[in-house]
Amino acid sequence: MVKAIRVHETGGPEVLRYEDLGDLPPPGPGEVQIRQHAVGVNFLDVYFRTGAYPAPAMPFIPGNEGAGEIVAAGAGVTRFKPGDRVAYAGSLGGYATARNIEAKFVVPLPDNISFETAAAMMLKGLTAEYLLFRSYKVQPGDIVLVHAAAGGVGLILCQWAQALGATVIGTVGNEDKAKLAREAGAHHVILYRDEDFVARVREITGGKLCAVVYDGVGKATFPGSLDCLRPLGSFISFGSASGSIEAFNLGLLAQKGSLYVQRPTLFTYLADESRLRDMAARLMAAVGSGAVKIAIHARYKLEEAALAHRQLEARQTTGATVLVT
């Protein structure tokens, strides 16, 4: 008997319903069936729940990352067999005790990484991978600014960028989050509610400013982030926790130093199966070696998904949140 969280209509956390789905059908061609041990919770799930991102059908099961064991493999699947430990990212349907999923989204999980860690790191870690190695390739000596540095992606960015030899500046909302960011490798931390982050970046860098700004916040940090960039710097917007950035005059980029602006999505990068495997292998190696540690600061039972969403939207979480099945 499979239990899952389903959304029948968009809205607040109360629309997350815990339901019995009966037995799963066998996996189809190119699919595997996973008995899930843990599922990641992300702002992406909130976007789907509220309708900001349209779901392909109603009702739907939210959640785009998880980890568990292969139960069965469908026709044509040769990379996985029952009993294999795996993790995945990139396909709706995660908030469930078991699921069928296309094998192209699934990657092997090494024995030295737990199911909970894997569920907490796939979307956030793969996001950090493309931000640091693909959208802008961080070099030793670069100065990087990470907004929401104590968030799930932020903590990974701080650790990984620091390991790559960058000087990391992070913005956070309070002292508790500042401590987390420092522990994760941020060399400088700005309390954005108490300080002008643009002025502080200028002060910290001696006017040199940053090579790149990684921004998952959105409206509240734009266009100030552009003023933190050196000429030819890169502003990479990968989320909109405070609301979407509104249309702006492209001439602003010229005025502020011929800046580059991107709004990438993880799913564009995951669309290529071989690239996903390369990204996942780099992430697994970084986590397995201890260079990047995944901080899980909240665990909920699957049936407590609505509570997890309330905490996430209230900015009362740091690091990663997982649902344990």
C-alpha cells in the first residue's frame, strides 16, 4: 500500500493531503520502481503547490528529489537492479512511500552517503554544481556573493566555493544564520536587515566588488546585487523566494559595467542524461570526501508535509528539510 501527499487544488499548505494510493503498477519501459526512505523539501515544491509553476495534471504528487532502493526495473533498464541504492532529481512525484520514475533521472548512491543526506542534497547540490561550474566557473581568488547563505543551496555554495579557493561573502537575516554561514565557509557575513549589503560589499572588497552574485532571493535583492559586481561580472538569479524580479531596462547592465545576467533552471541542465550523471558524480564525490557537508536541520514524517511547508515559507528553516517515509 503506497501512501502519498497529493494536491487536488492549488493553495496554501492545507491543500497537501495525505492519502492511500493502493498498490503501484509495475514500472513501465525505461522506468524503475523505488521504495523511498527520504524525500527532499524545497521552495520548488511550494511553487508547484501554489500554482506559480503549473503542474502537468491534477491531482498531483509534489516533490522532485528523493532516495531509496530499487524494487523493480522496467523493460530496457540495464543500469539498475532490485536492491540498488539510488537517488534522483528532476521528476514530480516525490512525496510518496514508493514511486515509479524514469531511470534517466536516477543515479547510483554510494554506500558512504545516507538516504536522508541524498534526499536533502540532490536538487540543492546539483543546483550548486551548475552555479559554480557551469553558469559561472568559479576560479581561485574570485570574490563571490551568496544571498541567503544559510539556506539549503546557500550553505552548499559557501562550502564548495570556499573549497574552490574563492572568497565568499554571504547575506543572512539574523545572527543564528550568520553563524551557520560562517561555519559553512563564508569569510564575511552581512546581516541584510541591519546593514546596507551593497555598501558592505564595497567595504569588504575595498571597492573591487564581486566576480559573481548568486541570488535565490529575487525581488528584494535586485537591483542592489548589480551594484555588487565588478565590470563584466555575472548576476545569476536562480530563485525568487521574495518574489520575481520584474522587467527592467537592459541598458542598466551597460551602465553598471557590461554585466552578464542569467536566469538558469536546474531542469534545463538535467535534460541531458549524460550531463546529469557528470553533475551527480561531482556532487557525490564532494559530499563523500567531506568537502561539502549537507546540513539537515529539520525532519518530518511524510504526513507532516503541510507543517514542513509552513516552516519553509515562514523562513524558519535553515539548511535542508526532509520528509522521512
